[in-house]
Amino acid sequence: MTEGAGTPEGDLPDGLTAAEAGMWQAFRNGSVYDLSSGDTVVDDPHGGHPWGEERTVRARIICWLLLDGPPALAGRVSSLKLVGVRITDAVDLAGGTVVPYVELRGCRFDREVRLPEARFTTVRMVDCAVPRLEAARVHTEGDLHLPRCRFHNGVRLTDAHIGTDLMLNQAIVYRDRSGRSIAADGITVGQDLQAEMLEAHGELSLRGASIGVSLSLRGARLVNPYTRLALNAPQLTVGRTLYLTPAGIGSPLLSGRTPARGTRIQRFACQGGVRLDDGRFGDAVDLERARFTFTDDQELSLRRIQTPELRFLGEQPERGGVVMSGARIVNLMDRADAWPGPGRLHMGGFTYENLVPRGPFPLEMRLEWVAAATAEYTPEPYELLATVLRAGGEDEDAREVLLAKQRRRRETLPLAAKLWGYVQDWTVAYGYRPGRAAVWMAVLWAAGSVAFANAAPPPLKGGEHPTWDPALFTLDLLLPVIDLGQVGFWQLSGGWQWLSAAMILLGWILATTVAAGATRLLRRS
């Protein structure tokens, strides 16, 4: 009897080995076919201990079962459930439709698994050793689970469609010939993509991927010293949250849980650039305690992302940069020590609506944060920060921000305008501290009154002058618009004439700076 022909119920095809015959019967029965020895060292699929013929099946027999297998026994559902089995040759199900449930645990594949354009219900490969998984455009109605598997030449899931969850928890993936560990550009996952504690050596590529609920890389370690990017995911869409956060080591349920107190945790760590440009995230991007290791030309790129909340709470990268240009955030949750210094932070066009600092973040440090992001003066970051502070009821801090903006702008002006800027700053702080005007007026008025008390100038015309009043005369000099009936009736000479001219000049300067500041404040309000 040939393999391509059907087999009568209860019969076995010719040429099967004992291990394959047992697998055939277990498939019809829907039961687990376990060929493990019970010795954890021997049964380790990633170890070097050889597995003999008693644990070996051919890939073509597996393909035969999945594509054109025998009917299930009465009252049973056929399924392929293998434990501790070695599979020789390449498993090639390209373009096929597989109806039975597939679950392989602790198995060892001699050659790659090819699933491009194949259709499955659910596939689970747990703790298996696989040279390579080639599954471009694969389609599953349910889950694709690959936890704790090791792939020595990469995984390809380009344009795959996973009906519910894709799980890569604790998997170890090495790069392929193109330098990618996991190539999943254009993948669609109906619910969660869990890659917690993943270890990827090479670029993890998720360009244009769409994740229905959450993408979790809790505790993952991405290492790519070969090319510029370790995580390349522009135009990524996540229905809820992207987690680049710690995971509890040894916890039976890693996903979605905060590790209990005392639990040893593993942070998300990335050695290589991260690109999340143009991403859309329904709830948040969470970088709590994330650790990034960059070279000078690498960066965490969040250009034009949109998310209700960004939790920028990772470690400050020692090298490289952070780019927020064009990003649109509602709530920015951050720490003062999470941001890189001057020249390594870029925020052109970055907008946010609320600031939610975690820990101390005084205004002086927030102003340093803005200055670090603007190598050349631009008003927008200062104005945005002032708007957000004012909306939060911090009017005094908002004025301080706008004052810092004017001082930063002053450094870009020509000498004459710069000197005028210093005058405005010293007198009324560009109008943002109007109380200074009253102080200066009081000081000049008092000084002038004391000085002119010793003047006693003669009148210009006898009988046509008011009574000499030094205080009122000084005030009349200082107020350039209001006439108090003192100036113009007295004959001043020498130093008194120079003093009166100085008072008039100072009055005009004070009035001009107050008017400029008031205009600026009215414009802002």
C-alpha cells in the first residue's frame, strides 16, 4: 500500500517504523504520543544527547497525517500531540490546509519547518528545537504558540494572520542570513502578541504589524550588534498597550501581572536601535525600567507616534539619542533621570496635554529638559510647556517658562536687541514679573525725592510757579505721559539738569518695558 492511498479503518500503512506506527494510532485516538525517557538531561531537545530510532519519525509521515490522515476512532477527535519526538527531514506543509489540532512539546527537528501560506486551526510548539521556522503568510484560526522554543536560523512570519494569540515567551531566536531573528513585517494578530523573556539575536522586525490587543515584550532581551536596529517596528498598530517592562523570573503567569514583592525580575533590555516611528497605540507605550544600550549613531525613535499615554520611565541611555519629533501624547509620565542630555534629545513638533512626573521633577529640571531638546532656539517647546502648566493651575510656573523662553530667544538677537532684552529682563522680567515695576518706581521715586530735596531751584518766571515739592517733582519726571504740574516751572542747571534728564529717560524705559510686558501677557491670554 502506498502512502498516497487511503487506508482502511484500523489498518496501518506499510513501511512505518514502530515509532511511526505508534504515532499513527495516537493521531486517530487524539491522544498524546510521548516518547520521552523520563531523564531530564536526555530529554532536553536543546541538549547534545542523541535520540535513537526508537524516538524518531519522518517528517513526511507527519505531513501525511496532517494533510490526508486516517479518520478518528469512534467518539474521538484526531489530533497530533507529540512529546519528546525527533523529526527527521524538513516538515513541509506549504500551501496546505491542516484541520487537526497540532501540539508538539519537547521535540527536536533535524531540519526547518516550512509553513508558508498554510492554514491551521491552532498550532502549539512548546520547548522544541527547530533550525528555522518559515511561515510567511501562514493563517491560523486560533493560536500560534512557540514558547521556550529555540530557532537557530530565525523565524519568518511575514504577512502571517494569527486568529487569536501569538506566543513567543522565553523563546531563543538567532538571526538568519539577512540578519533578522524574527521577520514579522505585516503580521496581523487578533488578540495578544506575547514575547515575554524572549531572547532575540538579530533584528526583530515588525514593520506595519497590527496587534489587536497588547504587545508584550516584558523581560525580553534584544541583541543586535550586527546592524543598526534591534527592534524595527515602524507603523506598528497596537489596540491597547506596548509593554517594554520587567517580568518576574520563575512566575508561572508572566503576562499582565506585576511581580510580587521579593520576586526576582528581569528588565526589558535592548542592545541596538529601536524604531517605532508612526506607531498607533490605543492605551499606552510603557517603558518602565527599560534598559537601552546604544552606540553613538543609534537611537530610540518615537517619531510621530500617537498614544494616550507614554510612560517614559526607563534608564537613561549612556550613548545614542531619543527622538520624539512629531509625537502626539495625551499623558506624559516621566522621570527626570530618564531623559538623555543636551544634543541627544530631539522633540521638534512633540505635543502632549498633561505631565505626570514620577518622582521629583522641579521646574528648573523641566526647563533643562526643554533646553536639551532644542539645540537651536524654537519657541514651541516652551509655549507648549507653559500651556500645559497653566492648564494644570500652575500659573506661576507657566510664567517662569515663558520668561525662560525670552531669555533663550535673547541669545539669538543682534547686540542692540540683546541689550534691550537685558534691560527688559532686569526691570520687569519681560513683563512676567510686573511687581518689579512698582519696586523700581518706588526706588527711583525715593532716590529722586531725597536728591531734589537739596536742589531748591529758582523758578523760570516769578509768580507763575507752583510750590516746590521734591517728591511730586520726581514723580512728574518719572511718569512720561501724566502731567502733575511740576516739570517746566523750575530752572535746573549743572548736575540737577542731568539728574532730571536721567529720571525722564528711566521713566520712559520703565514705561516702555511695562507696556511691552503687558502686551505680551495679553497676547498669551
